[in-house]
Amino acid sequence: MPDKTDTLFDSYLFLGTSKDLRCKGSPFPVRQCFQTSCYIMLEASLFAISSVLMALGLPLCFFLLLSGWDLLGLFAHLDNLSSRYLEADGVRRLAFSSDLKIMFFGSTALIAALRIPRFIARITDDFPEGREG
């Protein structure tokens, strides 16, 4: 007969010493849940950081492609861009900055969308006991 002060939730969370017959004596796996959540958070942060770094590398690749993979040409293009930016008035600078932000967020979202299926597959492969079927 279960004790009136002892619930199934208490028996799972604490030491698994419930007198309730529904409890099979195994406590809630707090350590395993903590380890799993830490692993998933580390993998997700690695995914996010690498996606942002890829998006930051796209302009470099674009300007290198424009310059024909020549560093002198790359710096000539960047000098031209920076001199035109400095000569522009405030409204044009603001418009250019907002365009760059939109392009950065768009490229980051595109890279993340292209990489997310592999990320999800890697996480589900690491935890096969959680899959249905």
C-alpha cells in the first residue's frame, strides 16, 4: 500500500524508495539528462558558431573571386569600396550598413538551413535509444 505522502513523482526524482507499486525502484536519471543536455548544447553552439564563421568568410571569397585570386586586386577592391563609403553622406552609409546586415543574416540563415539536416542526423545518431520505431 503506498504511503499517502509519497507520490510517484517523488519516488522517481529522489532515491527511488517509494512504496508505490508503479515505481520499479529506478530513480529519475538526473545525471544522464544533464550529460545529454550539455552535449546537445555544445553541439548546437558549435553548429551556430561555425555557421556564422562560414557566413563571415563569404565576403572574403567573393572579393577574392572578383580580384581573380590576387591579393593586390583584393586590396584594390577593398580600397575602392572603403573610399566610396567614406565619401558618402550619412543616409547612404546607413543604407549600405543595413544592406550588409541583411545580407549577413540572410547568408547565415541560408548556411544554417543547408546544414541543419546533417546536424539533426548527427544528434539522432548519437542517441539511438530516443528514436521511435
